[in-house]
Amino acid sequence: MRYLETSQIIPSKGMSYTFYEVEGEDKILRMLTTIPDMDEIHIYPKPPVKKMYKPELCKVIEANEFLGLWAMGEERKAK
């Protein structure tokens, strides 16, 4: 399992970070998006995109960063 990150700016909201849980070369298992400045987390247990495009352009992150945000997203969704 690998964990990858991409980022982009969202006008009037700040930086948006998308994290991917990837199996094998490019199969996306789960993904989440967070906008820290807006305190937003959106989790996608069944991601709309199933395959990474150019995973080599993504930043590699630690599993605990993804898993921590995922747990926060699940907690918020349950409320």
C-alpha cells in the first residue's frame, strides 16, 4: 500500500489537499480531500476515480497521515 498527496489552490478557500491510498502501481482504493483553512474533510470510500494518472507526480506521504485524516472524516460523517 502506498499513500500519495496532490494539492491545488481553491480560490476563496485556500489550499486543497487530496490524499490517495494506492494498491500496486496505480489502483486507488480510497481517497480524501481536505481544505485545512476551511476545516473541511471529505472522504471517498468508493472513489470516483479508480486509477492514478501519473502517480510519479504526487508527493509520497506516511500512512499515519492518511489514516489520521480518514478517521477524522469518518467521525464527522457520523455526526
